[in-house]
Amino acid sequence: MQEQRTQWSSSLGFIIASVGSAVGLGNIWKFPYITYENGGGFFVLIYLGAIFIVAFPIVIAEMSLGRHAQLNAFGTFKKLSKNNPFWKAVGLMCIFSAFAILSYYSVVAGWTLDYVWESINDNLQKLTAETVGTRFGAFLASPWKQILLHTVFMFLTSMVVIRGTSGIEKAVDILMPMLGLFILIIAGTSIYNFGSGSTIDFLFNCNFSQINGSSVLEAVGQAFFTLSLGLGAMIVYGSYLPKKISLVKSTIWIVILDTMIALLACFMMYPIIFGTDMEVKRSATILFTSLTVQFNMLPGGSFISAIFYLLVGFAALTSTIALLEPVVSFIDETFNISRKKGTILSAFFIWLLGVGSALGNGASDFFTKLNFMGNLDGLTANWTLPIGGMLIAVFAGWFFKTKDKKEEFNSNELKYFYPYWNFTLKFISPLLVFIVILYKLGVF
Ligand code: TRP
């Protein structure tokens, strides 16, 4: 078993792949829109607090558990808890989260493909601030387009996952830095054209009257979502990680880059919204509306637009890979079937669930009324991920043997970092998540 596991080729390869998993639609699509909905300021503060205090240690917890157990999330819980049924159930919840998130994530990822296609064909060029939203609405209501794009995306994801980690690394190596550069340039242009004052004010000026349980839980959920936490994706990635690579260093990079991209994404989209009173009909679409209008103002706009959405599509792909991988490695290692069969089987059922989300934004009354996508996203991002993350923290803090745990750190880290980390995992992270959940439930 041990010999057969593939490994990341280097520390940089691992960092790049993990950044690839972390940076995705969560940063570029979801963060700007839920921050907009939640009124910025206070929401961002909670989000940043959740990232650096609660989530950061859990990233390392997941990776160290996976590297130690050399198994998928379910297998890791099963092995390290010696078959305890409670922890096995937690493992299953993790797999469920991955399964459910991927199903709607792939739908949104498919939207980027449409934008690449339409940009190439110059079809977005005539859109203005008034018409761009309507066009997007019509696109969402087209059942065959929604299903086709979702299908294409699931297919692409499966192809990479069948090939193992080498495929992941190669795809991310060049494209992630390129995406970063693009985001910087677009954010710069948008600040240049529309100013940054209102955006900065919106993001960093805290208004404490905004505090309520729902937005606090959503901010915490987003911290988990964006760092790919709470369902064992990092357990699986950690299990491919050679012993000599420092978890702490890698994690610092992942967290900083991920946070920067999320904030920069807001600077791409907000200035035009605040600077021109562009109407936002559906906040979940601002990635596909506010930017289109801006691209149309630039020379060669269609070309820039095509490349940009292609890169976002790639960022999404490196995340969908990270979501499919936990499911596939669970199926493979639990039922002992081949990677290929496991991938095809998992991808098919995830695709099937995704049809509800593909049709749930206007294409089918039934799924639209159910708010299928929104509810699935709410259930996972706001509940199963934070609860999963909290339990992973508890597990790593209390049930992961100290001797084994310490092996995951070098001597310097053992001295300066380990005590803080272990204490946070045992007490701070689980307690904070627990309090947030109680707060949301209205207990106080
Ligand atoms: N982090 C990714 C994003 O922000 C999404 C993602 C990938 C994810 N793998 C995950 C979310 C595992 C939760 C768990 O787009």
C-alpha cells in the first residue's frame, strides 16, 4: 500500500498544488459576492479572524493527519481512532461534503467556460451595465447549456484525477502564477478607472451593527471553504506529502496567497459597482457582470476576457480536482477498486446531483423554487465544513498521539510553533466554531 502511493515531486510542487486547491471559485466568485451581500467591514474582519486564528492550525492538522496515516479522510479517522464508530461517521460526513460541494461547484465552473467561448466569439462586447445582467439570467435559464457545461467540467476533472498527482502539478505550475498576475492587473485597471476609496471603505470599515449569527457563521464557513478545509481534502493531499517537507512553511504560503487573491478579487469587481451605481440584481453573478462591462471598455477586451475566464476556469479545475480526490481515494481504499473505476463511478453520481444545481438558477421551476444550489451550498459551506473542521481539530488535538504528532514538525517548529498549535487545536479552534454555531442557533 505504502509504496504505491504517489508523492508530490517537491515542496514547491506541493505548495503550488495546495494553493491550486485553495484558490478557486471560493476566492474569485464566492468571496466577493457574499462579502457584498453581508455588507463588508465586519464580515471581512470575522473572515480574517477565522482564517488566521481558527483555520490556519486546522490546515496543518489535516496535513499532518494525512501524512501520518497515509490514507483518505475516512481511512485516516478509522485507522487512528481504531475503528471508533463516531469518528468513522465524521469521516463519512467529510466525504459527503466533498461530494455535495463538487456537484454545484462544477456548475459554476462551467459558467467560466461559456464566458471563454462567448468572448472568443465577440458576443459579450456589446453588453452594457444595463444589459449584462439580463444576458446572464438568460444563460442561467438555458437548461441544455447549463447541463452541457457542467458535464464538460466534470469530465475534465475526472480526466485529471484518473492520472494522479503528476497531472495536477503540471497543470497548476504555470497557470496559477498567470492568474495571479491577471488579477493584479485587472484590479489595478479597475482602481485606476473607478477609484478604490469606496471599496476600501466597504471592506475595512467595521460597522458593528451588522453583527448577526448568520453572517458570522457564513464568514467562518467561507474561511473553511476557501482553504479547502473541513472535509479532509488536505488530509488526502498531506498523504501524498514526503516527510521532509515543512508543513508550517507550506501552510503560511497557502494561507497568505489565498487571502490576497480573495481580497484582490473584490478590488476587481467592486470599484465599478460603487463608482458608477451599476445595478447589482443578483450578487452571485458579479464575477460575470461587473467584469464584462469593464473588459468592454478596454482595447482588446474580448481577448483579455477570454484569457481571464480561461484562467479562472483553470483555478476552478484545480479545486474540483481537490474535491473529487477525497471521494475517489475513499472509494478506492475502502472498496478496493481501481482508480479509474472509482473515478468514473464517483464522477457520475456527483454529476447527477449537480444536475439539480445546473437547473436550479432559472432553467427548471422545480429546482429553482427549491433554491437547490443555494441550499446545498448553505448546508455544506455553513454547516458540514465548520462542523467537520471543528471535529478534525478535536481529533488532532486530543486523539492524535503526541509522539506521532511531534514527528510532523522539525526541531525549530517543535520549540516555537508546536505548543501554540496544539493548544489552539485542543481549545481555541473547536471552541470558537462551537460558539459561532450556538450563536447562529440563537442560544445566546
Ligand atoms: N477552496 C476552493 C475554493 O475556494 C474550493 C475547494 C477545493 C474546497 N477543495 C475543497 C472547499 C475542499 C472545501 C473543501 O474555490
